[in-house]
Amino acid sequence: MESKFAAPDGLWIIDAKGKTVYVNEDMADMLGTTSSDLLGTDSFMFVYPEDIDAAKLLFAAKAAGSRAPFHFKLRRVDGHPIWADVQATPMRNAAGQFIGIVGSFTVSELQTK
């Protein structure tokens, strides 16, 4: 029997400093690269310079515990934009300290300018 739920296009796990800890092949494909090339990279490399402040605000909100989904433009390795619908969940260790974010990314049907 086929699932009624579609799997997210991409899975991206970043640490508390914004570095890539894990990325699946779908996410790497969305960004125009490979999962092995993404490991250890700064996730903010995939944000346009004019969107860095907005990305840092979203990151801070996640660190503070926000689980709200968002729509965001990413910058592929080739420089082209790709809009994604993102569900990012903060991760905490046993002591309750923020240790990173697990994000599922789906290419958005709404490609905004």
C-alpha cells in the first residue's frame, strides 16, 4: 500500500553554529551539489547576501524554540535561486541546550521573485 504522505525533498541537519552535520541526496540535489561536499559547510553559504539577516533571524528563532514553518529562497551552488517550504525543528541535548536544527525542505510550488 502506498503512503498518503509525500516524503520531504530534502533533509538537512545543522549544528548550533550553522555547520552541516548531515544532508541527504535530495537536499544536495536541490542545492546543486553532493551530500559529501556539503558536510561541514556553513549553511549560510546557501543564502543570498541580501537575505543573510533574515536567515540569521530565522536561525535565532529556531534556537529559541520556534517550530513554525517558513518559505525561504536558497542559493544553489550554480548561483540560481530555489524557493523552499521549510519545516525546521530545533534540537536540544539532555541538558536542554540548543545543539542544532533538523530541517525538511520541499521545493515550493510558489517560486517568488
